[in-house]
Amino acid sequence: MELKIVVYSKSACPQCDTAKMLLKSRSLAYEEIKIDDEAERLAFYAKCGPAVRQMPQVFINDQRVGGVTGLQAALKQLGM
């Protein structure tokens, strides 16, 4: 099963690093999109939904799974 994984992150973000290390440890390919500009990040959060206010935001097959906890749950559900 091929997964399209996109990690939206920012620089100097421990949670972002954790999400990327988790994917690497499972040999899962992902695309990283860094949003370091605060105005761009706020616009991105607004597109994701009213409860989104943190990085990283991970999408699997164009579905937002959330941050590190959401990624762990999604991978578990996918049996990875």
C-alpha cells in the first residue's frame, strides 16, 4: 500500500522532529513542507480548522491526522 504522507512543519520544532523520526524509523517516505513565516502558518491553521494551532500537521492520503499523537494512532490503525 502506497501512502502519500505530507508533514507540515516549522524550524526548531521538537514535535516536528519527533514526527519525522517516527516516519523514518518505519521507512515511510514523506514530503516535508516547512512554514516558518508566522502569517503563512496562521493562514494554514485557518484552512485546517478552528482547533488547529500547532505544528506539525501530518496528512496521509490528503486526510489530516494531526500531530505526533494523531500520526501514531493513524499508523497503528494502518498496521504500521
